[in-house]
Amino acid sequence: MMSGRAQSRPGLKQKTSMQFYYVYILMCSDGLTYTGITNDITRSFDEHQKGVRNTVGLLDQYWCFNPSEASTKND
């Protein structure tokens, strides 16, 4: 009898949820903006707030399917 759980088979990859990448623009406390690329916008924002330039807010963000697409929007 099979259980309701998915069975793992050798050689088959498990289906994973799609991961997005983000280009984000932050306003820093010194009045400058910072643009970056991440796959975890919350983590990146928190890291910037703890960094040398205190982040005041998130000005904008764009989602992309992969890092290459994100880097073209970063220009």
C-alpha cells in the first residue's frame, strides 16, 4: 500500500517552486541611492539596514526570472 507522500526515485529531480530575482533600489540615510540584485528582498533590506550606510527605505523593486535578466535591468 502506498502512502499519500510523494516517493523519491533515483535520477528524478524533485519539483521545486520557481525562484525569482529582484533588482531593488534603496534610499540611504546619506541621501544616495543603492541598486542591487537579490533572490531574497527582505534579507537584503535587513542586511543593508545593519550596514555602513543606514537604509531609509525601499524606493522600487522589479522581479526577474534569473540573475542575467536582473543584471540587464540593473544598468
